[in-house]
Amino acid sequence: MQVNELLVHDILRRCMVARIATLSHNRRPSVTSLYFVLLKEHIWLGTSSWTLAARSASGDPRVSVLFEVERNPREQRLLCVSGHAIVRTDLETMRIYHRQIARKYVLTPGGLIHYLAHIKQLRLMRLYGAQSDVKGRACVIDVAPEQVEIIQNIMPG
């Protein structure tokens, strides 16, 4: 990654959701919000192979990922990372991804409180997982950054 490495990593550390922009096979743009982790300078976004984001990234690996610090409405910077994506479904990648996701989203004081407050939604999560098994496999969209840009957010929060 280029630009100011410390600033880029600070924004990535504070962001909870990434928005990945892809192009479908008939060149229609799409933006999907996904959970993500940064691993070895790659951005890993979790989804299922049947989703538009995964299918589009498989067909055209050129993607852009937008990051905005959600917890601070006064934040004036957005991070845009463009690069090439590979859709990974192998078990080792999925194990590593789930371990990193648990560390980032669940195994924190706020994460545990949020998880317990929404424990009734586990049924919906299981249904989503069952749908993944029928329609496709869980996957990671692995984005190798090629261009990094800090954008000044001029829109009011």
C-alpha cells in the first residue's frame, strides 16, 4: 500500500464494514457492504459464492473497496483501495478468516455485548448459512491492493 501507511492502517483499524464495488458480467456496477479483515496487506471480505459480489469478482477481478469510519460521524476522510480480487473457498482460508473475524467483531468487550444482545438472530444466521450450503460455499474475496487513495469526505455525516 502507498500513501501514508499509518493513516491507511488507522482508518482500516477503525472501520467495521467495507463496501466493495464490482462489475457484473454485463458490466453493471454493484456495491456490497461486507465485514472484512486486513491480513498480510490484503483485504479479506467474507461472503458466499452465490452472492453478486463473489460472482462479479470471479468474472472481473478489478474491484474497489471503500472504507468509512462509522463510529465517528465527524471523520472527514474516506479510504478507497483498488486492486485485483481472487475468490477463495478453501478450508484453510476460511479457518483463518473466521478466526480473524472473531477477533475483530466478537472477542472484544463491545462485540460480546452486541453478540449477546442479538443472540436471537442466531437462527437467521443459521438459515443464511444453510442457504449458502444449498446455493454455494462460504468464501473470502481476497483483494490485493494496487492503488490506495484518501478522499476528503465533503458530505455531511
